[in-house]
Amino acid sequence: MNVDIEDSWKQQLSSEFDKPYFQKLTETVRREYATYTCYPPGRLIFNAFNLCPFDKVKVVIIGQDPYHEPSQAHGLSFSVCDGVAFPPSLQNIFKEIHADLGTDIPMSGNLTRWAQQGVLLLNATLTVRAHQANSHAAIGWQQFTDAAISRLASERSHLVFMLWGGFARSKKSMIPAEKHLVIESVHPSPLSANRGGWFGQHQFSRCNAYLESHNQTPIEW
């Protein structure tokens, strides 16, 4: 099956593309996009992979599924297109980066600059029907993205996995703790973050310290 995805990822995940679940997933996604408004735009479904090749990944941030309102989703977890108001979770991410590292809160919520530095902004489900959160959660995407996480965890070393909230933390069993740094916290959404466990965790400075300790360039958050 011909999948328009970056070459190194195509090689790593080639065994997935011919499995029955992926063929069924592809048919379902095509049908959904033909019948309903879905996000992100079709050309950006694999944006996280295309901006961050397999051997360039330093950090993995796992989201649940894309934003489901117009002009928000562009294939990167927690990120929105230029000019779009920051969703509440992204506001809290930027607040914590500012508190942790002292950097200014950016003007844009577009996190492409993170992806280009090696941050894989991976939603577990890569598509969604407009206005219906988690509407594509059961169509097969998670088997595919779990395969991507497993390949990174097994084939690479000294990555930072940032697991925010119960859903992301459920992926922890795939990640060998002796090979990688796993940073866990509550989800940055206001409902979770305001109860405690998001602010003041110094996740971003801890991430960079780990990268530097393994001779990698830190992320400019």
C-alpha cells in the first residue's frame, strides 16, 4: 500500500501498511473524509512524522486526537495553525515553559518549530470528524501509532517521552525505562492542571538536562 509518509518512517513501519487493520483503516478514513468534514486536512494526516524523521526524534509528546474545530488541527499534537487562538491546554503548556525556563510566551501556537528540532508531536488517533472529539478513536489508528512508539522505544536510545494525563501514561509499558527518560504528569487541560501536578514540575528543563547529558542539543521550547 502506498502511504505518503516520510521515508525513514515508511521503512520503520512498512510491516504495518500491509496488515488487514491498516487497509481497513485507510478505507474508513477515505470514506469519512468523503462524507464528512474531518481534520486535519488530508495532506497533513502524517505531518508529525513528515516533520520529524525517525532518526531525528529526541522527544515524544503523545496527544489523544486532533482538535475538532475549524482551522485548528494540522497534524501535530497540541499545536494549532498560525493565527488561531491558543486552546486551554496549549496556554498551560506555554505558561509552564515560561515559569520553568523564563522564555517568552510565543505569539503563535504553531509548534512546527518544535517538530523540526526533533519533538515528535504524536496524536494517538490521527484524524477526527468535525465537532466530535474522539470520533475516530476506534477505527484503528492507535494500533498504528502504538507501533510507531514501540519502534522508537526499542530501536532508539536516550529519548524523552513526555506522558501527560492518563491516556498518554497508559503507553508507559511500551517504553524501557533503562533506555529512555519518561516524564509523567497530569494533562495540561485546565480541568486537570488546576488540581495540581502540572505546574511547577520543571518538565522542560528536566528534558533538556537529560538530552544534554547524552550529548544532544537541547530543545528551544
